[in-house]
Amino acid sequence: MFCKVFLKNPLKPSEPFEPTWYQKEFFDCKKRFVLISAGRQVGKSEMVVKYSIWLAYTKPRSKILFISASQRQASHLLHKVRQDIEGSDVLTKSIKRASRTEVHLDNGSMIISLPPSEATIRGYTADIVFIDEATHIHSDDLYYEVIMPMVIRTGGRIILTSTPYGKAGFFYEMYLQWSQDSERAKVFHFPAIIDGKPIAPGVDIKDLENQKKSMGPVRFSVEYLAEFVDDGVLFFPTELVRKSMKHFDLAEYGLPEHEYYMGIDWGKQNSSTVVTIIKHNKLSAHRVVLIKEYKQMSYDQIIGHIITYAERFKIRKCLADTGAGLAQIDQLKEMGLRIKGFNFTVNSKVDLFSNLRLMMETKSIELPANDKLKSQLISFSQKISPTGKMLLHAPAGLHDDYVDSLALAAYNLKKKRASFFIRQVLKPKARFKRNI
């Protein structure tokens, strides 16, 4: 409503500003840490400018800080702020003082824009910090030692916006970290094209197609599709993950005409226990139908949940890692679940994850558009050891429990078809025994 009443459409100044669907998603987000990976001409700077004006005008004494890659970019953002404010007779009257780097309103709010220099920005406190073109922030120290302290006392927010550039550096590290922190953080991906159509108003698809021809597919993927291009280190390429993920609802119960298989990765210390169930399809791709994550829960409680879902889906076979789960596996066997342990070794991990990647490459498995699963897949790394062995792992400080659970569930289907399984048919009451 604020946009429509006070702000003008930059393409048609005689009309009010109508936010796009993706700008509305950003405006509605209340997470403390937000990352926007967006393609060129999507309007990422415009949305943070609009948001900062709304916040400054409606929340007295707000302190809003823009940190840009250069002094030129910093001045450009403040110019947009002043342009939007001065486009409204009401908002113009609220300006108390303005310069190339600061705008002060009569309600005590201020918007300040500066380049990413420690000497320049150290000492500020803020209610919200926007880091524009964050991929050009080359120092983690600047973020942790200077920017983060700005919002600790105020409980303020940090918003990162950029077009990605490679799978390295500050912006990519924040992308990986915040993708796995759904409680406090939100990651947005706004490519210039979705389903063959530009998402930004006024953009001609032919212009984008010409850009792709002149730039080449790799650079176009970075600049306009906002993709972190693979650098040969990742085991699951970004494009492969994107193509394997579909938008569909997960299930809480299985259907009697289908067969279901389960994978369990047991949580250790700070990691979660993750359970994945895959539906076997004879004539189409297998589909992940359930993903459950259990945090700060005892193994006895988790086992109760596993048995519940094993009954609901009539699980044919389950595979679980043995690293911290031998006792749980034995307990589940006693309760009637057809479960086997999988020992993670250097060689067995290559076999396990290669099977999952092959299923993805051959389009024989469909994955849900789950943010945590996506972030863990695209951060799962490969490295050749000095002895020539392939080492597969998540980057230091990150988790791979979703990937492990998925790979274990998918491994149940390796070189097998449902018709080849021979299982003992148990009476319904005897199939799973509960500890009461």
C-alpha cells in the first residue's frame, strides 16, 4: 500500500509503483538474514531502495545502512532513494537533510550509503544493513568484525543482494550457510527468466535471447539466471540439481498400490537425524515423497517416528548408516522393520553417491524443491586424495545429512526392480511391534 500511495513506477512515472510478485515475496519476508541472488535487470536494487524508504518513513529513528562495492555504486543507491522520495510531495516534506551519502528525515530516521571500507563504516549501529553486490565483498573479516557488530545490539537485519560469480568467496559462503539456517535466514533466487518468460516488467525475451547468444550459455547463466557456475569441485552440478527438483507436495501416508523405500542418516552431536522415503515407480521416475528432520530428540523418540512412517508407507526396505546407529538399527529390526546398516567408507561413499548422481543424470528420480536438500546437494564436494582416492564430503562447518539420507534411500533401488523383491508377508498386527 505504501508503494502504491507514495512511490512512482520508474518505467511510467505518471503511474503508482506496483511491486512484482518477487518483490512482494521479499517485502513480506521477516527473517533476520536475507540473501537475494538475482539476475541482471530484475530490480534487486530497486526493491531494497523501496523497502528502505518505507522503513525510514514508517519507523521513526530507524538507522538504515547501504554498503556498496564502490563509492560510485554507493552514490547511485542514494540517488535512487532521493529520486523516489522527491517524486512524492508528501515524502519530500519529510527530508530534513540530504547529501551524496546520507538522507535524514524529520522523524529521526536516516539512510546512509558507504563503500565497503573498514575505516569508513566501522563504529555504526544499524537497524538494517543492505550489502549491495555482495559478491564483490572479498573479506570475511569485514563482515564478521565490522558489519555483524552493527546489528548485534539492535537485533537488526542484514540483507545481501548480488548476481553470483563462481562457487567461492563471501557471497557463496553466505548462500551456503543461510540456505541451511531456515529459522533465521531466507535465500531468494530471482533469475531473469522463468519458464521461458522474463520476470521483470518491460523486459523483452528477444533481448535476453540475444544476450545469451553473445555472452555464451555459461556467462549468461551467471549474469541473468543468477546461477553459481560449477568449478569442478562439486559432485552434484548445480544444473543437475535444478533439473532434478520438481514442485510437488510431500505425503504423510503411502498408497497400497505403490512400493516405498527408506533411508536414515543418524544425527551426531550438532547434526540432525534425517529420514527420506522414496516411492518406486515402474514406468516413470522414482519420487521422494517424504523428508523428515529430527533435531534435539532422543533416539527412542526418533525410532517411534520411524516406525510410524514405516507403517504408514508399508516400507519394503530401509537402509541406515552405521556410524552412530548400530543400536537403533538392531532395535528397529526387533520391531519388524526390514532394515540394513550401511558402513560409510571412502569406497562405499563413492558407490553410494555415484548411484544417486546416476539416477539424477538419467532422470530416474524426482526430488522435491526442498531448500535444505538443494543447498546440501550443491555444496557436496569431491577431492582426489594423495593416494588417488576420491573423497566426498560436505564443506567444513556444513552438513550433508539430507544428502546422506536421500542417497541411502535411493541405494535400495540399485540394480533392482520392485518385482524382484521377495519379502515375507506378515500379518498386519505382527508387521511392526511397538514398545508400549
